[in-house]
Amino acid sequence: MPNLPITVRSSMGLDRSKCISCNMCVMVCPNSVIKLTSEKDENNKKVLKSYHMDVGRCLFCGMCAEVCPTKALTVTQEFENSVFEPDGLQWDMIQRAERKGKVG
Ligand code: SF4
Ligand code: SF4
């Protein structure tokens, strides 16, 4: 990874284990980029089931990461995100985290 200026914002990362499915990120996003689903476990606690981002619409403004109470969502500097088809900009954030070997 090159040494990029700290102001560069080019990708998003999700740590599923930290997400409490509060929906704050969904509500704050000005472009309706984020869609998530959750279910209740046996203790009536919400558990994240799916988390998708339509990254082609993302401004990388960082508001979603800012409001996230658990820092589950972060803006990152990963920049190799080119795709051939627009469908490639529909990110399954749980799968992406799993592919990178993070907790997903
Ligand atoms: S960075 Fe901004 S535009 Fe992108 S998902 Fe977060 S709030 Fe929405
Ligand atoms: S704001 Fe954070 S904790 Fe809440 S649903 Fe979004 S990613 Fe999960």
C-alpha cells in the first residue's frame, strides 16, 4: 500500500462482529447506499444477517462511519476497486471482510 495522504477516502470496511444492527449508518447516508438486514437471537439481541453497499453511489463522505457507535464501519484507503460491470459495485460487505480474512 503506497503512503497516501490521510485525507484519501476510497473504500469502506465492516467488522461484522462489532455491528449491533442499529441502522444508524443506513439512516445517515445521504445517498441510500447501505442496506442491511438483521434477526433476533435467542436472547432477543439483534444479529447482523446481511450488509450491502451500492458503492457506485457512495460519496465516501464518511458520515456512516462517523455515526457508527461501535466503530464497526470504517472508511479505508483501499483503492483498487475498478470493475468491468456496474454490478461489481454492489458490495456484499460480509463476504468482502471474509475474503480479506477479517472477522466477517
Ligand atoms: S460514506 Fe457517505 S455516501 Fe458512502 S455510505 Fe457512508 S454516508 Fe453513504
Ligand atoms: S452504525 Fe455501525 S453498528 Fe450500527 S448498523 Fe451501521 S455498521 Fe452496524
